[in-house]
Amino acid sequence: MPTAIAVTGPDLVLPSPDRHTPSAAVLQSAVQSPRTYSLDQALTEMHTLIEHHGYVIVLCPASAPPALAQRLYAIRSVLESDRIAILRPDLPPLGLAVLALQLRQLSICDFSPGVLASAARLLSHYIYAGALLGSVAKLDRVPVTLQSHAKSWVPGTQFAVLATPRPELIKVTGDATLPGPGFGTKLLYATGQLTSDWVTETLAPAWRTQGVSEARLPGESARWWATGKLVEFAAAIPDISVLYQLVSSVRRDDCHWCGLELIGDRCGFCAAPLPPPPERGAPASAAAPASALRALPRGAT
């Protein structure tokens, strides 16, 4: 069975593009209240996923309430499992749903769980996620100038905001648009309390997207963007062959802490950073053996 990709809400599960891409597991421990879904039930749910899939990668919005993240970490701690990765990319909710879909696509490839988890950071840099907003008065996740704050109080003013990969904010006037990707993408959008005309008729052609599809607005979007007057959008690479080539082109290393494979500079499961290479000319004894760096035993699951 492929590595399980789990999310904290059903609105973070986008439809599978083909019959081979598995769906994501929606954690009931995140959806239901602790009053109605006990810790024992949460532990059973996670243990079942591990038994069926071997490893679980959980995507939790960075804007989610602290209590939700604390519960996820508590579940991993009680299970004493090194097979659970809890990732909190600083992506808007729709962008996070897109990332979950990409990981689901790659989960059926020959990548190890460690490479798949650490690939989330790499793929996040290739997701252009933003929103059309009716107000930026309370927006604190993207830099907003004092002038933009003042303009947001003018009735009818709309702003286009890009959160990732580089923050950008413009006032929607004429043909003004946001800087877009220089590679082929598909655009998803989700409508809140604004019309989507600017996104579909101005932004999509300017970004030369390969397709445009509507999705359900995630429940976390209004909290992330600090307003319900929005149309959220995310453009990303839809082709699994391109995603595979992107991830496989990065050098792989072994995590000195948990032993899993990783790409980049940090392990997706234990979050241990990749140690810097030894200085040239340093004796071999200067580098501690991997066994000495594993201060804690691996979990039993």
C-alpha cells in the first residue's frame, strides 16, 4: 500500500485526476470535537492507518487552532511512532489542498516515505497560491502597506494577493495582474462572497494556465485571509511525470536522526536538519557516527 496522505478536513481533499491516484484520509480526530471523539478513538484511527500503509503524512494548515496541532503531536507521542510526519506548510488552504493532491499522486511512485514527506517543502515553492479579496484591513499573513489598508475601506475596492511563492499585493484595476509561474500549471479557484470573473477572465489568461477548474472553498480560508469576501486560487503543476522528474532530480541523503531518506535540508518525519558536510581536510574521527547521533530509540510501530 502507498504511504497514506492525511488531512485535517474533507474540504482539503480534491478529486483524484485519474483512477490510480488514491484519496486522502480525513482524520476524524481533527474534524470532530475531543468531547465526542476520544483520545482512544484517535489513537485507533492513526494506528489503523499505520498498519495499512506503513507510514502516514499529515498535512495540517498553519492557521489551524493550536489545540488541533497539539492533539496531532499528542497522538504521535502516545503511539511512540516514527512513522507519522506532521507537516504544516505555510500555504493558504486551497494551496494546501493542491499540495495534498500532488503528494497523493506521487505516493504511488517509487519514492520512499521520507523522500515523499520532505518533497512537500520542494513542491510548495512551485505552487502559486493567492486570493482576490474585498478587504485587506485584517490580513496579517501577507505584507500590506498602510496605503492598501486605507484603500480597503473604500466600497468596491478589490485586491489581488499572492501568498506563495513570493508575497505580492496589487489593487485590481484594468489589466493589472500578479506575477505568475514560468511553467505549465492548472488553475483551481474557490468562490467565497465575491464573483470569480477577474480570476477566470484576467488572471488565468495572463498566467497562460493549461486549464481552469472550480473547487469547494475550504472552511479554513476565511480565517487564513481574514475575510469571507474572497475568491481563493492556486496554480500548480498537474502532470505527475513532471512532478516525478522534479522530485527525483534532487539529491537524496539519509537522516542522521531517524535514518529515513530525505531530500533538501530537513527530514519530513523527525524535522532534524541535514548536518553540514565536514570541513575539507578534517580527520574522519571529527564526524560523529550516525549511531551516536540517534539519541532516542526509534518507535516500535
